[in-house]
Amino acid sequence: MQEEKMLSIEEVAVKLGVSYKTLCNWYAYKRKFPDDVWSQKLPDYTLGGDKNTKRLWKESDLDK
């Protein structure tokens, strides 16, 4: 079975056609208002990379 591709915040921003800062703002909003309907639409990310500080998204989650 093939492992799913994980994308960095920069790759996600390019695929969605938004800026890095816009993604950061969306997830800051999600942290502040986790029960909001718009916050619930954002897929969760995992931490990876050096010292688990890099946010990574599953490529299949981008359709959300």
C-alpha cells in the first residue's frame, strides 16, 4: 500500500491559490473559534519535520 503524500504549508498555499499568511490566519481563527462552522471545515494537520515543528497536511484533505 502506498503512503499518502504529505504537503507543507507552502505547498498547500500554492495548491489552494492563497498566500502562506492567509493559511496562517485561517488556522489562527480555528484555534480561537474551534466550534465555528468555518473552523470545522478546515482539515487538521500533523506536526512533522525537524523537532515536530513543521505543519503537514494530507494531500487528500485539500478537497475539504
